[in-house]
Amino acid sequence: MEETVAAKFRTWVMTQYWLGLIPGLLILIYRDFIPKYLANDATRLVSLRLFYDPSFISHDWLLLAHYDEDRLTILFRAIFAPLWFLTKDGIVIALIARACVWIFLLYVIVRLAKALQLPLFALAIGFFYWVDQGQSLGAGEWIFGDAEGKCLAYGCLFLAIEMLLRNRPRWAAVLCGLAFWFHVPVALWTVLAFYAALLIAERKNFLKGFVIPALITVAVCLPMALIALRYMEVSAPAPAGISIDWLIVMFRNPHHMDPHHFHGWRELVELVVCATLATLSFCVSLGDKKRTFLSLFLFMLLGEFACGVLAREANFLGLLKTYPFRAADVLVFFFACLTLPSLIANLISRVSKPRFAQLQPHGARVTAGAVACALLILPTISIGLMKSDKFFVHQFVTSWVAFANHQQTSYSEMTEWIRLNTPKDTVIIAPPWLNDFTLESERATVVNFGRDPHNGLIVEWYQRYCAMNGGPYHTFGTDTETEVQRHYDFLDAAQVQDIHKRYGGQFYFTKIPRSEPNLQLVHANANYYLYAIKD
């Protein structure tokens, strides 16, 4: 009886795919599920609030220029903007949105793993390794992090692949079109690879297998595609010797768009290895057509990445600003991680040595799991597994303790004072690296690094950003944040006055006490000072 119960329990466990996500989910939770704004949380939440409250920061320069930074993620905004009716606490909204997005993605990955016929141990090992290694290889893309439209776009793509594997191509087509409403750049490159692979895989069933699904996708995404085209039309005269595309690609986003920055040729080789391993790992029971589609899909993504690398060599920056690297960077690595453990299991089960040949199938899988763990994880996880600086355990605990105790920092005290004591149409000269300043103070700023336009308005953004540095930058991308941190607090009185006249900044927020006659102190605390700028 005990053996029967044990066997039933083992069978039950092996069918509960969600259990395989727990190891990786634990890493995600203590890394990223903290009561703080993550990379793009604050800028996304500003957009969500504007969706229901157009009067919010009405004097912001981007709004006055009729720019909407999240116009290309309309459906994401429609889903999560109502959270502002529930609470005005941005941190709480960020956590709720993060949890909802993660739950959806975990659900989708479970469905995809079942459709791929992955063993539970392969899902557990592969997902854990993929999360631990940062979810991508070099271009800085991710799927699990803060709540963004691109996360749901990737979720739609996973569902589309799952539907196709279950012989429901029309539902797959609808989901491909729906992805555009969540995030146009992600949908553009993933859906392009999807249909390029489908074109070859369904060449003998061209009408029903390719044409009809493609028409369905076009019909669903067409309105969003037209909005995207109008968005890209905005232009502006650029400074001498500098192009708009250069500002977007080389100055602001080289960590995502410039393969010279993230060693694109080396990553291309790594992606070839990953795509090859994933192709070898796809379950034979899927059938030739499905395995062909999945393999072609990965190599189409690989081709997009290669086109981006070649475009950089040809200095064709217009292509690079559409993010041709992000999909391959995260998806090829994802499929390789999920499928490689099962390939190792199959290889072990075929070994003819007596000590392996005597293993039962279950024993072979357990052994394969252990070997896969060693091969995948041990060489790449750094020594000092439980160090707080490595795995953010200290940050997780302290941030939640501070949040539960409602501890107020000098920064939050200052933003609260600004919110309560300055006119709503005030424009603040604030540190451009503080992405959450606008959200916390509810006041417009002269410029912010995180709210960068991806069209012609990038020219004015660049000019404003240079003004905060006291002159042109000598670095690129996120390194400019370090550079401006060295200079912003030491802007002289003439530079602050010039920003005030050119861009309307009425207050100067700084960490350094100032004594210039044109700067009048209005509020200060232990770490920050706020000065009114006199004409």
C-alpha cells in the first residue's frame, strides 16, 4: 500500500509543472520582488497615471510636445492604469503590476513546457539557470523584471508557439497580432521570425498553414502598426555632425543597440551554439513539422541578430534603433536552457557502459538531472552563493523591513515637501538619473534619463541632458549617468540660470549647499537642498 501511495505521489509530482518553476522563481523574488522601483518602473507608472489623469505634470516638456512615451504599449496601459484608482502609492502599484505580469508569464511558460513535452526536471534546471544567468547573453534583454508591456508581448509569443504546437494556428495568429498591442518592437522582431519559420515549415500547406494565419495577424495588429508609423515620423533638426539615429543608438542606448558595446560577434557565436543545442534537444515525439518550425524560428531570430551586427558594420543606424537584437538575445538562450537538460538525459540513457545500462529510466533521469546541474550551473555561479551582495538577500530583507515600518528617507521627505508646497505647474531642475522623482514629487522636471524619446524629440532631450552636465558628454549610454552625477551638483550660478531661462526650471534640487544670490533656499534636510531660482 505504501509503495502504491508513493508511486501515486511520484506520478502526481511529475505532472505538476509549476513545481519546476519554484527554484527560479525564488531567485526572481529575492532579486526583484522588493518594494522599490526597478529599472523602468517609475517611467512606466508616470505613463499609466497620465492615461487616467491627463492633468498630471501638465507642464512637462514631452507632454507639451505631444509626445507619449508609451504610445506603442497601449494595451498594457489600458490594463494597469486603473490601479491608480485603487491607490496613489506608486510602490504598491508597481508590486501589484509586477506580480500580475509574473503570474501570467509563469502560467504561459508552464503551458509551453507541456507543449514541448519537457520533463519536469528539465524545466526546473533550465528555468533556474536561465534566470540565474540574467535571462539573456549580452544585449541586456529580459522578460522577468519590472512590469512592462514587452513582458506581456513575450507572453503572447509563447502562447502563440504553444497554440501552433497544439495545431491551433488561427489562435496563434491572433496572439501574434495581440503582441503588437503590448509592445511593438518586441512583437515586430518575434512575429517576423515566427512567420519566416512558418513559411518554410508550411510550404506544402501554404494557404491554410501560412497565408490565412498571416492575414489574421495583419488584421489584428494593423491599427497598432499605423500608430507606430506615425510615431516614427516625428523629426527635428539635429546639432551639426550629430544625427537623430546616432543619438538614439550610440549615445542613449548602446547597451541595447550597439553590438560593438556588448561584443555582438562573440554573442553571435554563443547564439549559434545555443540554437544548435536547442535544435538537437527538441523532443522527437513533437513530429518533424513542429520540430522544423521551432528550429527554424530560433535560426530566424539568429538571422535577425546577424543582420543587426552587419548593419552596425555598415553604420546603418536606422535599423539598429528598432532593437533587432533583443528577441534573439533572450529567446534563443531561453529555449536552449529549457531543452538542454533533456538532451543530456537522453545521452546518458543511451550510454552502453554497464553501470549506466543497469539504470531504470527514472534513475537515468535523476542521474541526468544531477549531471545537468553540474554542467550548467556550477561553472557559472560564482563562489559565495549566500553573500548578500551577490544574491541581494540583504537588500530583499532590509527593503521589506523599511517598507513595513514606513521608514522615511531624506529623499522621500524632500519629494513629499515639494509635492505639498509647490504649485502643480512647477518645473524642477532635478538630477536626471532619478527616474522616480517625477512620480514621487508629482512635478515635471527639465529632463530625465529614463524618459528619452525614440524619434526627433531626442534632439531636445539631448540638449537638455547636456545642460544638466554643464556641457557635452564624454561617455555614452548608462555611463553618462555616472558622468552627470559628478557634474550636476556643481553647476555654477550662470549655468543654473541658463537652464531656468531656456527650459523653465523654477527650482534647483541638489545635494550641495549653495550661496549664490540668485538661489534662494526654500527647504533643506540632512542630505538635500531645494533652491528657488530668482530672475
